[in-house]
Amino acid sequence: MPLLTHPLARRALRPFAALVDQRVRIQTRSTSSEIAALRAELDGLRKQSYAVGMLLDRTGRGAHRMPSEEQIATLVAQVSEVSGNPHARRAVTSAFRTVVALEALGVGRLAGGTSNVCGKLATIPLLAPPNPDVLEIGTLHGLFATALTRMMHREGTEPRLTVVDPLIGSQLQPDAVRDNADPTGTPVREDVVRANLALAGASLVPGDGGSPTARIFKGFSQDPEIRAAASDRKYGVIVVDGDHSRDGVLDDLRWVEGIVADGGVVVLDDYGDAAWPGVREAWEAHLASGDTRLEMLGRVATSAFLRRV
Ligand SMILES: C[S@@+](CC[C@H](N)C(=O)[O-])C[C@H]1O[C@@H](n2cnc3c(N)ncnc32)[C@H](O)[C@@H]1O
């Protein structure tokens, strides 16, 4: 008879077997309670991430606002290099919060990916423009101008905005195959731009200081009447973001040469973006003409930063 099945051996081993049984029961109970706890935690995280996704995903705005840690680290390094300012991380973080807040509360959207938009918003104020006059060529819903107003104010300057756009109801781009339906469903109209500028406290009527802090010129940046009206001052900041064709950008650059202040900052949006080759081609042609006082400071994401010297 095998030793372990012998009645005496079985009797002798009974207490140990009972102890093993008890341990296995405890172990199983604690494993299943751990699994239940993990499942509850996962359910909670799923709910949180769904809610955060609704705040930040691309639905209704074209580009999501969920940058990775690496993306932000790259952006901070670029802003820091182009601006030479030690507060690049603060500026990028602040820009990101501003974009999320304004797209949640505003009407419409800011155009462009998160790095592109936050790069412009962070870098412009850090370059310490020589005066508060800002010209944006191509404003879409006016939310970038609104966000820039906030960002410049944070660095101590209350901007005076001039925005130029035909505002014909939808975004105007020369590429006929481009789908002009905006992902927000919001029309590109003057009332929309007004509603958004109001979020930054920008006033379109003369205030206590005697002049409005914002004005909207409805038309093309190539229109002689628009140019005449907008050329009444020298701008500390000019954002070129209207007609993205080579000839359109080149024409804007020639105009910009005459209306940018000494030391003024010019941003060429979508520079180096494969979707808009005309932007880079225009700058290269402009530079090659030899007739420029603009100097390239560098690139942040898909924007080139120039300074008038
Ligand atoms: C890419 S969107 C601008 C986005 C805006 N700057 C932003 O960051 O949210 C381009 C805008 O330029 C406008 N546009 C196109 N051609 C223009 C021109 N010749 N003059 C002024 N605006 C123009 C379009 O209607 C459109 O609203």
C-alpha cells in the first residue's frame, strides 16, 4: 500500500491538509477582491478618460488638443531657442490652457495643430514686440487673435488688434479641391469674429483711451482699400495667415515690409507644412529679391518667425 494512502498517514496529515485548504481559500478570496477593486478602478478611469476626450478630442474642431509629453518638450525647446527667453515652458503651458479654454467657450476654432497654434501663441509675446499693434492677415473665426490678446496681456502688453479677412461665410482658400466645410459648422463671418474678440475684452468702439482696441477689415489683404486703411500705423506684430498660395504670400510679404515697425515680429504661418508649399516658396522668392529688411529668427512647429532689422 502506498505510504500517502495508508490510513495512519492520512490521519496524521489531515491538519496540514486543512491548513493548505484554508490558505488556498484565503488566497482565492483576496485575489478575487483585488480583481474587483482593479475592475472598479478601471471603470472609473474609463469614465474620466471619456470625459477628458470630450473636452480635448478632434470632434468639431479639426485637430485634437491632446499633445504628448515629447511633443510639448520639443515645442518648449523650439520656443526657447527662437525667443532666447527662459520662460518657454510657462508660455507653452499657458498657451495650451488658453487654446482649450477658448475653443470650449468661443465660437468656432483656432486653425492648426496644437504645436503650431501653441508655438505661435507662446513665442510672439516672448519676442517682446516693439509696440502693441498687431495685424492678423486671415483671421477665420478670430479666435487666434483673441488668444494672442490674452497671451500678450499676460506678458504685460495690451494689444491693439487689426484683423483682415473677406469673412464671406466660409474659409477662402485658393485650392479648389479643399473641402471648405468647417469642422465646427460655424460660419466664417464678422459677427462670429466680434463675439470671439469680446472674450478677450477687445473693444470695437472707442473706449476710455479714445480708440478701439480691435478693428475688423472685411476684405482681401490685396485689396487697395484694405491696404490703405490698415497701413495707418506700423505694427509690432504681423501674422501672415491668409492666402496660402506662393503669389498670395509673396504679395503679403511685400506689403508687410512697409508696415512693420522697427524690431517688429512677422510670423509666416504654415511655413514648411507639406500641405502649403507656397508659403516657403514665397519667403525664398522674397529673400532672393534682396529687397527685404526681414531676418529669419527660426521656426517653431510649422511657423517661421522673422524680425525687421
Ligand atoms: C488658415 S485660416 C486663418 C486662421 C487663423 N489665423 C487662425 O489661426 O485660427 C485662413 C483665413 O484666411 C482667409 N483668407 C484667404 N485669403 C485671404 C486674403 N487674400 N486676405 C485675407 N484673408 C484671406 C480665409 O478666408 C481664412 O479665414
